[in-house]
Amino acid sequence: MDTKYWVVGANWSGEKLEEAFYRRGYWEMGWEDTDQPSLAKKRDSIQPGDRIAVKCRDGQGANTISIKSIGIVKEVANGKVFVKWILTKMNRHVPCKNYLGTIHGPVSDENWKNEAFRL
């Protein structure tokens, strides 16, 4: 099985939820599956062992995003991606790559992936 790399958001209408996700050991997308079926399908394609990074925008018009945490997926169930968080409270600036929405991946750019997901 090939490990896949995913970039996700944790800001719901201005409310930053990454700390709650770390405490609870999961990430969720903040939309009902019926409202965003394409995002739900993408979330459900995440597999145990995949890597996940929480990101946030570096500001309107910025060409970078900040990686806030990195984790290893344990399970996807009931609309949640359960994660073993490896690094949290990060502030690693990486090129935006248009990764501004809720979920992106699997990431294919090796250089970007190495920069964003390095431990």
C-alpha cells in the first residue's frame, strides 16, 4: 500500500479548531456529507497509514500557507479521520499550491510533500 499525503483545514467560519482536533485525536471537515458529497468522498478515500497535515492560510492573497500539525491516520469512520498526531503547534510556511479549501490530496508534488511533511 502506498502512503498518501493529505492537507486539510481546521477553520470553520473563522473558528480555529486545530487544538480541539489534537485533544480529541481526530480531524473532521465541518460540512455535512450531503452538502459536500465530493469532499466526503475524498475524506472517505483516506486510508490508515496515510499522512495528514493541518494547514491554515497565511492571509488574504498570501502565496504561502502554514502547516500547523502532522499526523498518521489510524482510521476513517463516522465522518471523522482518527489521527495519531506526531507534531502539533507548528508554524511551517510552505508554498500555497492552491491548497486553500477543506481537503486536498493525495499530494503528488514530491518536493512540496517533503517540505511540508518533514519531521
